[in-house]
Amino acid sequence: MGYISLLRPHLNLRSTISEGSGDELPQSSTDLLEAISERPSAVSFGPIGEILQGSPPSTGLRDVRGWRHLVGEVVGREQELGSLREFVAGSRAGAHAFVLEGEAGIGKTTLWLAGLDAARDRSMRVLSARPAVAESGLAHVGLGDLFEGVLEEMLPAMPAPRRSALEVALLLAEAGARPPDARAVGVAVLTGLRILAESEPLLIAVDDVQWLDASSAAALEFALRRMLLEPALLLLARRSGEAGPVPENALPVERVTRRAVGPLSVGATHRLLLRRLGRTFTRPTLLRLHEVADGNPFFALELARARDRAGTSPAPGDPFTDWSGPRCPSARSPR
């Protein structure tokens, strides 16, 4: 697809994937993300690019509230929002899961954040984590994020051996001669979640779950299998086509709802551009932009911004070659 070529000057690709390097320009979001993961030092992004690489923006906090200025409000996702709100509002016994799946930039994080808001509106306790690909090989990072802010309430109520296991896993105490094994950490996580669920229903939320570290995923799965009666919901967002933990598989299949997040419609793309950029585009330009971006809201926004920076409009049938600016090779027609 040609939109990657259009975005190239705005993503600041460095020498190893730039002109004269001998490497072919990535022609799809998948190709670009593969290039990033193989050679991260070759790429320098702004905050949105850092999101694509799987890192929290350098300008924000790990707290999900620090992302709201980047994702904005939800546009064109009425059905997905309705399903999310119905999931959060439902009265169920035992753990249930809702999984958002889609490609990079399609809007999973925006919906995930809306799910967190819906849970807070219903006075649920929200435990959230946003793993980064750079931290996926570290131990218990996800657990540290999930339990941040609740440890002072949770730890004193735990039996001593389980409290000790969790404190060691989260680097709050020395390991001693015999560090806790995976079962001890899993039991500690289960105990902690049950303590928290006694006072209010839980929403356990993980964005980009494909990058959740294996030790945190194993402990979470151990707990979920045993939460048969506790009021706990699991909200996950996963990038399509990427290997990684699947914690929802710890639950019976009938307790898991999956929702594919697909392309925006032309009308929704129009509303998104109007709200985020404060301007409209002619019908032919909007249709062409939607076609090249393939309904992906992130790429549609970046293409529109590139068009404004270039100050040109494509002629009918022109595959946006004039939109890319002097540093970008001519874009190919979308396939």
C-alpha cells in the first residue's frame, strides 16, 4: 500500500532504511513494523511513532491518563462502544474477558481507554497495564503496572508467604536463599485480586497484550482460572498477527468475547479529520485519502497532515505522489 511511502518523511527513517542504503522501502504497515523491530536504532519517531514501536511516549506517563491527548475521542465506533459498555455493565459471576483485535493504528487503544472510562463510571476498580515491546523480556513488569497504586491496601491483608512472594516478584523485598517459584507468585496474584474484589468489582485491563511479559502473563492466567465467583472482568487489546501471551485462554470459551476492530467508513474518516484537524476535504480528496489509508484512522490523519504540509492536492487518478513532499519517493497505487 502506498500510504507507508507517503508517511516516510514524517517518520524520520534514518540511514539504514533510507535512500542509498540498499534496503527496499517498506510498503505496508506490517513491513514497516518488522523493520522497526529488527533495527530499532534506525528509526526516530514522535510520540505516535513511539506507540507503534510499543513504547510509552517519552512525553507522557505510563498512567493511561497520559495518553488521552494522543488518542482523542472515539469516532465512528458506535457498535464497538456499545459492545464494550454492555460488557462492563453486565452482571456476571466469575471472570469474563473482552478482547479487541486489529492492526496497528486502527483505534484499539482509543476503544480500550473508553472501556476503562465505562468501568470507572460504574465504580469499578481498574487495574491497567500498557506493556512495551522493549520490556517484554523482563520479569513481572506487567504485574508491577497492574498493582501500582493498590499495594498498600492489598499487601497487609495477604498471608505472609504470599505477601513475601509478591514483594520479591515486584522487587519490593530481597529474594533470600529460595526465590519464589511461578506457582507461589500465581497464588499471590490470585489472593491479591480476591482481596481487591471484596470491596468493589474489578476491571483488569491490558493494552498491547502481545507484549505482556511471560511471567506476568503466567501469573495472571493462574489467577483467572481460579476466579470462579469473583466479580472480575478482563479487557485486552491485541495487535493482529503478532505472537504473544493469550491470557483470555485461561477462561472457558463462553466467557470470552472477541471484537475485531476494522477500518473506518468514509463518513467516520470525514468526522475524524474534522474533529482532529478542524477542517474538511473535498469529496474526491476524502475518498482517495480513505482508499490509500485503507480506513486506518492513524494513517488517514498522517496522510491528511502530510497533505497540509505539502500544500498540494492530487489530480484525479494521481496516487498521491504530490502529497509526499520532495524527500519521499512517489507512492505506489494501493493494492
